[in-house]
Amino acid sequence: MTTSDKPDNASDATVDAPAEQTGVAAQDWATAAADPQYRAAVVDLLGALAYGELAAFERLAEDAKLAPTLADKAELAKMASAEFHHFERLRDRLTEIGEEPTHAMQPFVAALDGFHRQTAPSDWLEGLVKAYVGDSIASDFYREVAARLDTDSRELVLAVLDDTGHAGFAVEKVRAAIDAEPRVGGRLALWARRLMGEALSQSQRVVADRDALSTMLVGGVADGFDLAEVGRMFSRITEAHTKRMAALGLAA
């Protein structure tokens, strides 16, 4: 779910934090967590991210079986290891703040597993596009949310969304495949458009199903989004997706 790679030319399409931090975004965890609703929202967010990282580890390890060369298999195994390390950081943080990690992750298992079932790649190239394009859409969404978090939670979330190296690897392999067989590009472009729709729907379902998380995002706690900002957020996410598609040599 949460490879974190951003295209080099899309670095300004999403923002990691407001230019001037105020409210909860200027507080540490100990201060912000005094609000039980905010605490519940952050536990939900960390639970969703933790299961996303665990699922990403499993999927990358599975995708390695489709790798055409031993070098490619080893590269994906390295990326899977990085995702598992991200999961461990989130799991440890949940334990540190007195939450049981599996309990925090459980509400998100059905939605995330459903997303991965509906978007199972049929071959090596579709797997690369999914990890680069599909997961990055979710990562962009979580980066937007992170900008509204307390300083400790924001630092952790941005760290686990950090680049695992998948971006450059996927771009290189997909562009080489299209150069070798141009008609592959049309199939992969359609696949990426499908991933875009499924990823956005999945993000919306995750938020809608959790009252604390949805309340935080729309301004009930923390410095949430108003309706106009929600529109701008999705515009930024769409812009970043378009740039990723261009980096792959695909039409958005």
C-alpha cells in the first residue's frame, strides 16, 4: 500500500507540512494526545499505515516471484525488507503509546485486502506500475494528513513514507519494456488509470469507516481540511499521479 516514492518532478505536488505550523501541528504528542478524539484518530492512522506497510512487504515478496532476472528478484526483496522495517517502526510506536498493534490494524484489514484482491497484477510490469503509481497515490494522501499531525506523529509518518527505491527501479524497467514493445504502453496506461480510481476509493472508504479519523480530516480535531481544501488536496494528488505517469512514459 505505502511505497512512498514521489517522482522527482512532482516534489511540489504535495506538501509535507504547512509553511507555518499552528495548533496541533505545533504541539508534541504528549500535549496533543490529551484530546481523546485526536488520540483515537492518530491511532487509527498509525494502524492503517502499519497494515499497509505489512501488506506492501507481503506483496513485494510475492511480486519477486514474477521477476524476469535474479537481479530484479534481489532488488524487490530489498524493497520488501525496507517496507517491513517501516512496519516495525509503526508497530513499535503503537506499543510505545500504549496501544495493541494488531488491534489498531484490524479495522483496516478488509479494505486493504480488498483493494489488493481487486488490483492483483497479472504480470511483472503490472506489479511494478501498481507499486509505483497505485501505492504512491495512497502515500500522497497520508502525506497530506501528516501535515495536520503533532510534531512527533508527523515525523514518524513522513519517515515511513520515505523512498524505498522503487520509483527509479520501476521507471527504468517500465520505460525499457515500452521501448522494446511500444504496444505495452497502452495496456499499462489503462491499468494505471484503474489503479488511480481504486486507490482513491480505498482511501475514502478507510476514512469514512472510522469516525475519529474522518472527524480529524474535516476539521473536528487538529487543523483539519475544510471542503475547499479537500478539493485542492485531491487536485494535488491527481497532479502528482499525472507526473508519475509521464515519468513512466504513459498517458494519464
